[in-house]
Amino acid sequence: MSLRRVIALLLGVGLLSGCSSYAGQSTAGLFGRSGHHRASSSPIQHIVIIMQENRSFDNMFYKYPGANYATQGMGKNGTVYPLKPINLGWLHDLNHYHYQFLEDYDNGKNDGFDQQIMGNNGQKGCSDANWVNQPQCFTISPKSIGVQPYTYVIRSQIKPYWDMAKQYVLGDNTFASNNGPTFVSHQYLIAGQASHASEVPSSDIKGWGCDTQPASAYEWYLQYGSFNPPWYGPKYGNEYQGPLPCFPLGTTGPSGTYNTIANELDTAGITWRWYVQPESSGDSWWLNAWDAVKSIRYGPDWSNGDISLPDTNVITDIQSNSLQQVTWVMPHGGASDHPGGGSDFCGPNWVAAIVDAVGKSQYWNNTAIFVMWDEWGGWYDHVLPTQYPDPQTGVFEGLGYRVPLLIVSPYAKAGYISHQQHEIASTLHFIEQTFNLPPLGQGTGYQFADQRADAFDDAFDFTQNPIKFKEIKLVKEPNPQNKFKPCPTNGVDFVKQKWGPEIDY
């Protein structure tokens, strides 16, 4: 997740006042789940996971009735910031690297969001290979940027999300499985781990996985040990530069047995498809998590249609009755909720168009749709995420901050707010449970995030009469900040629309 937008755009925030709400968080037992099975009462035959980008729960569902939200947040030195309204199309990409997570979390004080790290200040001893572990090397943002995490998106601009929440399930206790940026989160989405990778691989390269890379490119990895000086304990770890991720990296341990849910699905004969932009588009191709997995990148899945380019194919596949049993959808730049891109208000319309396509199809009565955001994006959230030590390194590699969750299904509890703890890897557990698949670490002696995560157990009632689908209305609001084109208001127009590439990732 680049800091170019942070450095380039020192923009102010529109201000309104706010107050505070209640706090609280339930925690799940670490690796506490039992065996997998497909419940005979479950009618689910298709699972659709729509992944949006870079939003915290407080940023997206401010004052949602009955949910756990905040209207103010704490900063350094006891400063209290009322949360202020902001456009979804905000063009400032906040820092959300792993080291920024540690700054935000601040040993559990949760008061570092106003200390946005803008880069290496270049002082003596601040080498490119180690500055992220040395707080004295940080350049901290001016106040105009430091106040920006304490904001919430204007409700009218994300109305489709609120409508889905009212009709189906909203999760207000769901977390990123990793405490860092997008690349790592998407590995947890498919593998329940990331082989201890902690950041986005170095930018300005062609590809970032198993494809040919320049010799100068690298990834950051977590190891046990404190910062220098030791601002945080050794369990919070420090980062070192290693090879670009093309998993497995080694021949032993978790790196040597880099299993993914795709391997399990293929073995069981369960069909799947991942929708994403092609690299040739220059737009959001980095959301193809499989490019970093050798068994997929160099196996038949890469070319047999399991990786579908572009992402808008999901609409036409649903309409042509070609939906696979497990589906992941990544957003193109014109449909991402990621700040700093060009989508403006179009992300909610994109998600609603997919949901509407499923709802109007033959698949509705046997489908569960999960809408998630991959990580917090640097936005403030008042709920402190539980930290779990990695089974191999002992380092806290997750959880990350709270993210929104929407569950849309005829068997979702109508109008229900799920206060139970979920995480990104809960989707893995749900897939495994639905199709009677083993956990990803089975037989290796290792346990990954799919084994600690629940399976959205409280959000469904498979005995209820199926909810009749009601169309999710798309936003028709004018888009004064949109530098490309107005947002489509139906799925067909999304397929036809051509978007400029997302500015940032």
C-alpha cells in the first residue's frame, strides 16, 4: 500500500461534531474449534465472497442503530477527536502498513492514529533495510493528515450497504486476520496464513508474485524481537527484507507446505472461480492472490478459467447460469472503496449489482454472499483487536482492526447484528464446513487462521423460511469528484463500462 498519495495530498477534512458510543469486544478461543462437517440442515450450495478494500467499521457504519460504533476517538497526548463526515471518494490514502498498525495500536492504548507515518526521515542510521523498525526514523504527518483517520463516510453515499445490513446481517465484531495491508490479507483469505509476510511487496515492479521480478524487489517478513529502541515488546516483532512472495519459499515448515483452499476444493471436486482484473489493464491486478502461490500459478487452475479476467465477468457468469460453487470477486479500480482511487461512490453500486444478479437468478435459494473489507485502511476504529501469537514465530501477526461484514442469503437472519467475533479467515472455515473439507494445516502439525476462526455460526438460520429477495437499489447520486464516468446503476452497465486504473493499492 503505497504512501505516494499521503505525501502528495495534504488535504483538509470537513468537520461536524459527534459524541461517543459504547465499547466492548468478545474474543474467540485460539485454535479452539473441533472437526469439520457439512451440517445436513444446511441448504447452501454456492458461496460468493465479495472483497472490498480498506475501511474500518467505525468509518463505514457510524451510528448504525444497535451496532457497536464510536463517535469520537483518542489520539496521542490525550487528544480527543470527534469523528467527522467525509466523502467515500476521498482522495487521500492513509498509511496502513504493518508498522502503522503498531503505531495505531500503541501497545493496546489505541491512540496512535493521529501519528501517520509518512516515510523515512533519513537521519543517521535510518537505512532502507531497517528504518521501519526504528521509530526515531519516522516522519510523522502534519495535523491536517493526522486528523483524517477520525472520520466516517456519509451515509447517503453508501446506502446500498446500509440497505443490505437492514435486510440481512451486519457484523460489528469482524476483524482482518492480519495486522497489516492488503497483500497479506488476501493470503489469509485463501491460505489462512502468509508465510509471515507482513507488507505489500516493493512497488513499481511487474507482478508481485511468482512472475519474473527485478533483482531489487523484495518483501518484508515478521520475526520475533523488539523495535530499536524497544517501543513494543518482542512479541510484536520486527520486520526484515526477504524474497518476493512465491509460496512456498522454503522446503520445511509452513512455507514448505503452503496449502490453500483451492487445493482442497480441487481435490474434492468443488468448483471455484476468482474474478480479478488482468495485469495488462494496469488496474487492480495486484488483487490476484494466486499469483503468489506456485501450485496455482504454475498449475492448471491458472489457465482453465478458475482465474477469470476481468472481474466484471462475474455478472455475465451469473446471468448465464455459470456460477461456480465457491466464488471470490475482487474490485476493479472503478468499483473499489479504497481511498485514493477513482471509484468515488461506485463501490457500493458494484457490490449491489452482484448481489442483485444473484438475487434475481436461479442461485438465490442456495447461496450465501459475504461482503467484506480486506483491512482497516488506516481509518480509526475504537475496538481493540485481540492479538494472537503465530504458532511458529510467537509474533502477533493478527488480528487486524475491525472491518465491516455483510451477509446476504435467504437463510441469513433478517435484520440481525452479529456481535460474535468473526474474521477474514472465517470465510475459509465456512467453506470447509459447508463442503466437508479438512482444515488447511491438517497433517502438517501447524494450525492456521481457519482453525481459530468461527464459521459465522450465529448469522444463519437454516430452518427458517427462505427470505424472498428484494432488489438492492443502487445509488444515483451525482458524482462531482469522479474523474472518470458516472457510476453505473445496473450490472450490465458495469460490464460495459471502461474504467481508468486505480491510482493506488
